[in-house]
Amino acid sequence: MTRKSAQLDEQLHEYLLRHGPRPDTLQLELIEDTQRLLPDSADMQISPEQASLLTLLAKAIRAEYAVEVGTFTGYSALAIARGLGKDGRLLCCDVSTEYTDVARHFWHRAGVSERIELRLAPALDTLRALENAAVIDLSFIDADKTGYIAYWNEIVPRTRSGGFIVVDNVLAGGRVLHERQDESAHAIHEFNRYALRDQRVELTMLPISDGITLARRR
């Protein structure tokens, strides 16, 4: 049995990208515009392999209603929206007009803007205002790390049985291993411990990009 995942150097990562779904022209332009317009924040954008996973997962579970916490410039939302059914809806939670103005532009060009509702408000306020019924098929959490447990506890009970919750940055750049963790890494470490003990879900943690947790609602 292989005891650890492959260590992806630049060459192996390029191989992975060449033999998986490649970002299309629009996605590449979104990636490039994010790097050009927001060079100090561009590392918050998800990776192409994460985007293809989100699209594939949405299709696999036939998601009709999805929620995203932390939208940035819209790459992950675009990926989810493309995987939804024809009547599918995606609720995006963010607080930045600077970031989401870029997102809106690309959603419109991709022809998915009618599927996406963007709410510019603190995500907890938006989530707590949702109905309490378990109607969410797919969620993606990728926002401030200190809020992860709170977001999780609003989303899990609103997720249908068999629905999925995807959580980004669960390895915190390896800082979860540090004896003295910064606030963000400590919050991620506490979230990882919390989610693992949560009997409402079954989950796995995958070493994709900065680590993702993939959880299925029981």
C-alpha cells in the first residue's frame, strides 16, 4: 500500500495539468486578469485542478442548489455553475466589490450569470438568513479561516443527505504542523479536528493544491 501521496514538483504538476481538463480560454483569461489586477491577492484563487473537481462533483451529484462562502474573482463559482443542472442556482457570499466586480464580468461572458446570486454581506449573516430546510446539494468554503467552524455549522444542517461540502486550504501551506501557529493556521487546525469528529458527515482530506476536505452529509 502506498503510504503517502506523490510530491508534486513543477514538472509533475505540469504533467498532471496536461493529462487532466485544461482551463478553457475564458478561464485562462480570468486567471491572468486576477494575477494582473490583484497581484498581492492572486494566490487566493483556486487551482485549475480544484476547478475541474468542483465542476465534476456538481455534475456527479446532479446539484441544483449550491452555496459558496468566499468568491474572490469568481473562478470557483464559474466552475460550480458550469456543473449545475439547467435550472441550478448558486448563492455566492462575499464582502468585496473589488474582487467580485471581476467575477461578475467573467460570469456574464461565460453565460452563467443568471444562475448566480451574489450577496455582498458578512457570510454568516447571509447563511443564517437562509431557510433551515436541508436543501443545499453542494457547498464550497474558501473564506476567512477563523470563520470556518461557524460557516460549517450553518451549512451542514442545511445540506441534504448525500450532499457535499468542500473546504479549501485545510493544510494552510503546511503551517498546521508548526508548534507555534499563526491565527489562520491555528483556526484551520481547530477546524480540521472539529470536522473529523462531526458525526453528521463522512469525510476525506485530499492533498490537492493547499489541501481540501471533501465531506458527505449522512
